Amino acid sequence: MIRDLTDDEARAALPCKWGEVAPDVLPAWVAEMDYAVAEPVREALLRAVTAGMTGYPPGGAGGALGDAYAGFAARQFGATVDPARVVPTVDVTAGVRIVLDVLAPAGGLVFPVPGYSPQLAMADVTGRERLDLVVDPDAERAELDLDRLDRFFADGARVLLLTQPHNPWGRAFSRAELEGVRDVVVRHGGFVVSDEIHAPLVLDGREHVSYLAVDGTADHAVSVVSPSKAFNTAGLKCAQLVTASDLLHERLLAAPGIHNDSWSVLGLVAAEASYTHGDAWLAALRRRLEDQRDLLVRLLAEHLPLARLRPVEATYLAWVDLRAYGHDDPAALALERERVRLAPGHDYQPGLTGHVRLNFATSADRLTTIVHRLAAAVTLPPS
Ligand SMILES: Cc1ncc(COP(=O)(O)O)c(C=O)c1O
């Protein structure tokens, strides 16, 4: 069910991931998958284009999209979502920004770091101070430091930008961990924006727990969701804002339309098709990603035995600690010496050395070549 794209197909399909690198470079950087789009999504898009559906999307909350997402959340996460409180928005980045601009209280923004690189600028563009909740690179397990979070809120922070599951930590936070976050936030009257773009990509049968599915969060949180990472449709532009309280929902709808007016009609079609008809493909995808992840673990053990990779519980992005090889920027070396493009760790945590983020959503052959090349690049002495 999961079809690997050939190199030529991938170049045509993924102009960012494959088009922004030279022809001899293997891309394993941006979070897109080298797999063909799920058939039900492709068919829905073809029908829409054939019908000439290239105009404005219908506006408003709920509707077919709300029903589709609520059904998906019930089946996939066992979560109860009110379809009427599902609001389209252009993408997750824009959705997080809208929540920060129109719903969250003014004040410092706590950001777990290393974190999704474009969001490092989120505090700045929303007029806030960024407070980095840093995970120790030597920690056995990547966990949210609740004591530090408590101190940030005690010192005046107002909002937490949570990523659940986490990119690049690869963690799917448990209900107990999220309850710990909730307790801190509630103690200080804070607010949470929960970026749940990777929710469908929880591996090994683990449960995705939405922050909104934790008791006592409805009045202080919004989750931002999208099928775009799991269904490889990031270019189509239709994410969703989900609230669990009437008050937050009404405030969101009351915000001037200019905050939220640009999702696309084809994105809407793809989102509805993914949520309604994508379960079987998604199940196959998760199995495939588990195989890819396991292959990566074996390849690292064989070719880069000093590399450290914490268990990847979710996403198709591996956060690899290569500090033992003694290079500040292994991603730059891999590109320069061996023509493989990885995402440099310092993009996710300014100043951090020796880490890369490796996208393993590709073919087994390419993943093998990526690790061989990375190993050749970092095991040569510094030049
Ligand atoms: C955690 C996280 N949030 C947001 C995004 C970007 O989402 P969008 O393209 O919908 O803005 C990504 C992309 O990889 C991501 O990993």
C-alpha cells in the first residue's frame, strides 16, 4: 500500500525536499516522505481538479471537515471532539500564530528545545519573550522538565507551546506526563498551544493523547492539527484549530477574518479525504515507518556505533547525537563530503553541536545509503 517514489518521481513530487538540493545529493532533511500520496486522497484531489474546484474554500467552523476530523480523532485516538469546534486554518505554523495572536494571554512563551526550527521565531513574531525549556542532550529520555516549567510560569511566563508528539525528540508524551504539564499550567493560570501535527504518526501501537483529552485543559488550551505530515500533503494548506470550550471557540470566531482567511480548497478536499478514507493507508504507513526506524537503529549500530538515538516513539524524524565523532556540524560535513542533506541540530537548538535530524521516511535502499554516507563523512578526521 505504501509505494516508494523513484528518484525521478520524488524530484517531480517534492520540489522542496528534492528540488532544493543538487542532483547528486540524497535529501533526508525537511519533513516530507518519499512515498506516493494515499490513493483515496489522490482520487479526491483529481476529482476536485477535474471539476475545476480552484476557487475560495467555504468559510467557517464545523461542516464536513469538522465531521471528518471528529470521526478520525474518535477512531485513531479514542478522543471526543465536537465537530462544530473544528476550524480550518492555512497550516499549523499559521494556526499556532493565530492562537498566540488572538487567544493566548500576552507574555512569555515557553518553548521546549530542541524544537521545530521555524517555531524558534514564534515568540518574536508574536511580540513575546522566548523561554527555552531545554532537554539535556545527555538525558537518557527526553522529558519535559516540569520544575523548570513551573519556575518559568512563576517568573511570569504565560504560554507553553507544546509539540505533542514531539519533533525532533520523537517522543509521544503519556497522559501522566501531560497531566503534570496541566498541573503546572493550571497552578499559574497559564495557556497551552498544542501543536499535534505528528499525532497520526505515533508508532508501535502507542496511544496519542491530545493535550485537550486531558481532564481540566478545555479552558486554557487549543490544539492545532493537520493531516499534512502523515499524508504528505504539506503543500495543500489546510490545518485545523480545535478547541474544547465554547468561550475559546467563540473568541476564535470573533477574531477579525484577516487573522485566518487563507486555507485552500484543495487542502480542504485532501484533509476530508485523509480523515475519512485514510485509515488503512495510515496503518500501513505506520508499519512501514516502524520498519524504517528499526532499520535505522541497525544501520547506526553497525556503521556509527558511537551515535546515540533515543527510542523513536513517533514521527519519521530521528534526532541523532553524533558528538562522540567530534564534529561541530556533522550535517554540513555530510553534505560537503558525502552529498547527503540532513537537518543540522543547531537549527533546532541554537548553539547545540554534534546533532542531526534524519528523515527516515524513504526507501530502505536510500536509508542504507544515507547512513553509509553519513558514517563516511563523520568518521574521517576533521579537515
Ligand atoms: C512540529 C511541527 N509543527 C509544524 C510543522 C509545519 O507545519 P505546517 O507546514 O502545517 O505549517 C512541522 C513540520 O514539519 C512540524 O514538525
